[in-house]
Amino acid sequence: MNKVFKRTYSYTFLWPAAIIYTVIFILPTVMSFFFSMTRWTLLDWEFIGLQNFKTFFEESSLNIGFKNTVIYAVVTCVLKVVFGLLLGFFLTSSIRSKHYLRSVIFFPTLVSTIAVGVAFSSMMHPSQGVINKALAYLGIAGPDWLGDTSIALLSVAFVDVWKGVGFATVIFIAGIMSIPGEYYEALQIDGGNRFNKFWNIIVPLSRPATNTVIILAFIGGLRQFDLIWAMTKGGPGFTTDVIASIIYKQYVSGFYGLSTAGNVILFLFVIILVFPLYVYLNRKEVDL
């Protein structure tokens, strides 16, 4: 009886979190799946089955949106992992003012995404932007960063990396600092240098941090909307349109059921891509 009471007593502490999770996540998710199969407004709805999904997949820019979403997610994920790991290694070494530098690198993460998008849109202006003016001072003709269809998406991706690499760096710093000091002592006895320390100790033993950054950065890239919308609104043409921006365009046009179906498709798209990646990375994880 006492064991049953203790087990029941411990489970009661889960109820507040379970209720909040159900109200904030489970219930809206179920409602989204339902309303994705309706033609709805704020006052009325009509069940139409899978028609919204059929219409969404007939969207002319959808193929571009899927391709841009994957390209954007891969580019931002890879760069955040690479730069985050290098900065994490640099900021855990014996350098002066490393705590101040950590704050500087993390600061862009705290700035509003819309504010960053508006600021960089001005800085990347082809004739008046400070970036091209600086390049012109060096004798280099700067491109139209956001107007050239060949580089517009990558330009936004680099801004995303600038803003998000600080968060990745913090995760890598925590992962690197958790590595036992015995590995460094053994490397020092064997006469290893800084490159050996980075390649043979930091890279393999910080894999848990690397996996975390990969998953978070990849999900963030697949779901990105606000920075792209603030900088290009999906243009020029449809060259920077992603799935989230296509959904938003449908929503502001009054196609609420269609945009809800798009959100469900994006949700399933993220799961289909991220879950196998998560399983693969966990199999490769190294235990200390």
C-alpha cells in the first residue's frame, strides 16, 4: 500500500506539466490537423476532406519552396556547426578577455530577428549599403546581394548564420568544457600540438554537442520565415521563397484552411527529415 501511495504521489507532480503540454502543444496540433481539412473563417467552417492538401501541392512555387527550404537548412546548419565548433575551441583556450568575447559572439542571438533583417537589408543595398561601399573602397564591385537571383537565398542564409552562431558556440563551449582533463594530459605527454588537440580530442569527444547543434540548426533552418520575410519577402520572384513564406502568403490572402494544411505539411516534412537524422546521429555518438 505504501509503495502504491509513493508511486501515485510522485505521478501527481507530472500533472501540471502534462496539462500545460496538452493545452499548448497536443490540442493545437490536433486542431490543426482537423482544420487543415476544412474551409474555415473565424466564424464558420466547412469540412472538405483532403482538398486543401491537393490545392497546396498544386501551388506553382511549391517546388521552388521545398528546394529552397532544404538548401537554406543545410547551408545554415553546416556553417553554424563549423563556425560554432571553431569559435568554441578558440574561446575555451587560454586567451585573454575570452569571457568578454563570448558575450560579444552571443549578443546577436538576443537581437530581434526582424530588426536584424531590416538592418542587413539596408547594409546590403547595392548602391547605398555599407557592405558594397566598403568593397568599393577596396576596389571591388559588390553584387546586388538581395536582388541577384543566384545569391539572394545564400545572402539571407549568411545573415542567419551571423545571428545564430553565438547560440551554437555556447553549446560547443559547454561540450568542450565537459571533456575530462585526462585526455589533454595524455596528449601533452605524447607531444601533441593544438591541431592534434582539436582534431583528435575536441572533434570526437564533443560529438554530443555537435549532434545537438545539428538538430537544432537544421530544424530552425527548415522552419525559418521571419528573417527571410524581413529581408526579401520571398523575392526576387520566388527565388527565396520557402515553405513557411508560401504558407504566410496564403494566409494573408484569406485562404486559412489552405495555409493550415501547409503548416501540417511543413510539420510532417520536418519530422520526415529530422527523425532519421536524429536516429543516425545518436548511433554515432561517442561516450566519454
